[in-house]
Amino acid sequence: MTVPSTPRQNWRIVDKLAKAEKENKIAWSFEYFPPRTAQGLTNLYDRIERMAELGPEFVDITFRMGSADLTFQLVDTVHSYMGLETCMHLTCTNMPRSEVDRALNEARKHGCRNILALRGDPPLGQDEWEGHEDGFTYAKELVQHIRKTHGDYFCISVAGFPEGHIEAKDGEEAEMQRLKDKIDAGADFIFTQMFYDYEIFDSWVRKVRKAGITCPIVPGIMPIQNYGGFSRAVARFHTKVPQFFYDALEPIKEDDVKVRDVGTMLVGEMCRKIIDSDLGIKGLHIYTMNLEKGSRMLLDYLELTPEVSQVRPTPWTPSLTPKRRDEGIRPIFWANRAKSYISRTETWDEFPNGRWGDARSPAYGDYDAYGVQLHWSTEESFKMWGHPESLEDIKKLFRDFCAGQVKALPWSESGIAKETSVINEKLVRMNELGFLTINSQPAVDGAKSEDPVHGWGPKNGYVYQKVRRATHSLFSSESMTFSSATGLPGILCLA
């Protein structure tokens, strides 16, 4: 089988955006992160392959210290077997120059020619960001290094923050100058942090243009998959959310299906404003959180989902490795070896979606590392918890949390659930006695999903939170022993 060979030279994302603008079309892309388990990685490959049918111009692969090789593996597989152009994140966090150079060389080896250059977040457990003694302190320096060592081989993007960088304390003008410095250092275009307020984005883009920054801007879009995930993302990134979002979502927050439907409408209408505006935006970058359904629904809502013939002009999936990028010929039997799968389950995400983690899921551990970590700044933590110095102070914090007087603890990012009201008095008393409770639930045996206290999920369902030997995990203030299974002090299981 022979197909006219067309060299795949349009690898630069900035050129893809220019082509979309010229043709008055919208280009979209997906972001994925390396899963925490081997089975999650296998499932992510299947998910990316299915989502390739949605016609992304490229996919973005995040970079996490400690899992760099997994990022390289993802880039290689997506290029080699799925034929999708990739953009690889690269951060300065804990990265000596030798590791930066290794990452860039790995990207070249696997055919990746687009890099998102980031300073990165502070390492786990640190409030303040510190540069590596043999590395880079600013994204601008990373951009300069890539240009110096690799010339124009890579198309480089940088991050923009419509709501302002969470650590910026020197004003809007200084922050805008830092963005301009990154572009002047050699960056080609800008990805934005997620946002839900169109007016903030519109105002920021106009200020960017007024500052003399003319490169393409690609807005980062986060679908609302479920209320818990939405709340965690908003809290982590300090995202400003219009009140009408909450007005629409709060009454249905226990029904994941409704939340996703309404969330798709809310985010979809924001995207339509972006597309229909005079800002000249021709790209949407979707933060998938390694989930499929929300991204697919958003593209369907925007009427952007392409026909199969548009996505795959050749009968096979072309490989984008350096040696095979321009391949235009394959044997005739290749057309009869398409990979099949069960179509009726192709768009299912995990269920219950976002309520309990499943290590088999590509989305497992989307925000958190294993173990306990703080999701608030030092200032926010002191405001919530004060400065506890004794066991009595700790007991009071746990008691007040169970009584609804403290909004969060390190083991719970949000306040107590309404169903906990059934056992609040008992939990308060246990914590007063020195048994510091976590993960406590009332036993529920077949409550209707519409139940005002225990219900969640679609109508006509039933809720079960009862097992033969119900257990509660708790800290014992009397014996500060350690559990080898959890690593947490004084874990006891009460049958």
C-alpha cells in the first residue's frame, strides 16, 4: 500500500497555531502526567490512544522529579506507536545542568521537538523555592540554555498566569516584565495556568499585548470532572471562580454525572467566549488529569470533535520517531491489523469518579504524593491551626474539626461531610479522650441516593458504606507507636 509521502515538517506547535489561525480553525491539545503505578501507565497508554481519535494537534507530558525516565518513556511511546506530536515539560526544580542536558538529549532521541520550560514548584515539604547550586533559578535561564545548546531545534513554550503567580509579591508590572523576559530569551509561545473566570483572562491577554508580547497564547482549560476534583484543583492553584459556577454546582455536588454535565456547560461557555472574542486565540490546551470523559464531552459541546478521516489521513498511525517521521509507504497487509477494543466502554472513566483512589487508574494520585503533605502555605496553616505546642492543643484541633469549627486538617482537605453529622458527637468525645480519628464514616446499608444525609450519585441508586467488620483508623495519644503498614503514628483498628 502506498500513500503519497508528505514530509511531516509541521512539528513546531507555534506553526500549528499559525496554521489554525490562517485557516480560521481552533487547535486543541491534551496534557497527561506520568501515573504512579505500572498498571496505571498501561491504562494511560490505552486512554491516550483512544483520545488520539479526538484529533489533538499535540499532547503535553508533565515532568516530575524522581520519575524523569517515566516521562521519557511516555514521550517515546506516544511518538513511536501513537503518532502524536509531543511537548515535554522541563523544570528547574532540583535539576543540575547535567540532568537538564540529559532530559533535552532524551527528548531529541525520541523525536520530541517541543519543550515547556518551567521554573517548577518548590520540592515536596518546602514552602520556598530554591535553585540547585549547579542549576537554574528562573525559567528565563532555562530558555536561554536550551537556545544556547540546541539552537532552533526545539520549539519552546513558557507559562503565563492570568490571575498572577501565587508567589508574586512585587506587583503586576514586575510579573509582566518577567513574562516578557522569558519571551525575549527565546520562547515561542505561552501556555496559561488554569482559570474559570473569562473576564480575568480577557483583561490579562490585553495587558500582555499592551506590554509588547505578540507571541501566541494558549489558554489552559480544566474540565470539571466531579465536584471533589474541582474543589481540590481550585484550592491547590488558588483559582478564582465566579459565583455563578458555585451556584450551579453546589446543589448537585453529590451527583457526579450532573456535575460533569453542568461543568461541561460552564467551561464550554467560557471557551466559546474565548473563541468568539477578538483576542486572536486559536488554541485550547485541556488539562485532562489523565481522564477521558470530561475532555471528550467538552469537545463535543464545542462541536469540535473531528471525523475519523480528518484525524487519520493514512490507513496507519505514522510513527514520529526521527527515523520514521516522514514514512509514506507500508505493506498492504498493514491495513488489516487495526487494534480493536470494546466500543461501548471506550469512554468510561473510573467509577465512583474521584471519590476513592484506584491504583489501576491513570488518574490515581493526581495531586498528592504518597503520605501526608500540606496543601496550604505556612501563613494559611498558622491561620487555621495556630501554633499547637502540646498534646492537648492537637486534641482540640481534631475535636474542633469534627465539630465543624476547623475547615481542614492535613488528612482532610475539606470540612467534614454532611453524613458525618450522624456520628459527630461520638467523634468529638473520642478526640477529647485522646483518640485522634481520621477516615471515619457512619455505617450505611442501602440508603437511597436521594437521601438528604447519606445520598450521592444519580437518582434511583443506593449507597452502601458498611462492611462485615467496619473499621476506623485513629491516632492513639497514649501510645505513639508506628504502624509498618501505614507509617502513621499509633494506628489502631477497631472492629
